[in-house]
Amino acid sequence: MPIVVQCSACKKQFQAGDHLAGKQVKCPACQAVLVLPASQQAAAPTGNSLDELLAEEMPQRHAGLAGQAEVKCPGCGIPVREDAVLCVNCGYNFRTGRQIVPDTPSQRRARYEARDDARRGLAPGAKPQKRGKK
């Protein structure tokens, strides 16, 4: 059963499929973004503005820092959400208390050589025998 919706911007009514319930769609007449109600009972036009509809439908966790105590990253000092795991600015890990630091090319090369030596069965730090002319 299609959902009947009235655009809050141009006041035109249109129908949308059931599979679009609870999702954002564009009005076919004026291209305004609307959030379709989740059930047919809520589909009656209410006269709410688009901002009010979006505020009702948007989960609080996506509202950003509004209404939350400001927590600052110890690594760089920018405000972050209280439930953040990693700082996207500097890579500070709030669970371990350490900053993620990418290794340098020489550290990466040493790590790869140690892995390759372990695969060949060489002792750590042992140099492979060179094969060549005697």
C-alpha cells in the first residue's frame, strides 16, 4: 500500500512505495528533501517544516556535540564526542591511552625483513648466506 505524503515546501501530495518508509526522498514537483514516515498513520500532513521533520527523525547520536559535555582530545586538544574511540585529527586512541603513530619506511622494511627471515627459518638477526661464484 503506497504512502501518501504532502510536501511541506510546495504542499503537493504524492505517493511513495512502502519500501521507502522512514527514508529520505525528493518531492517530484519541487525537489525538496522529505523524510517519509515509518508507518501509514504518521503519513497525514501535519504542516511541520522540513527542519522539524528532520529533527524528529534524526537520532540524537548524530546530532554532534549538542547537549553533551565537551571532551577534549589529550593528543591535540580538539573537542571530541564522549564515546569516541579514536581522534580523527591526531590518531589518539582513548581506550589504550596512546597515539597511533605510523612507522617510518626503515621500520617497515625491518619488520618485513624479520617476517621474511622467519618464513625462511632463519634466526632473528642472522644473515642469509649469499649464493654466487666461488
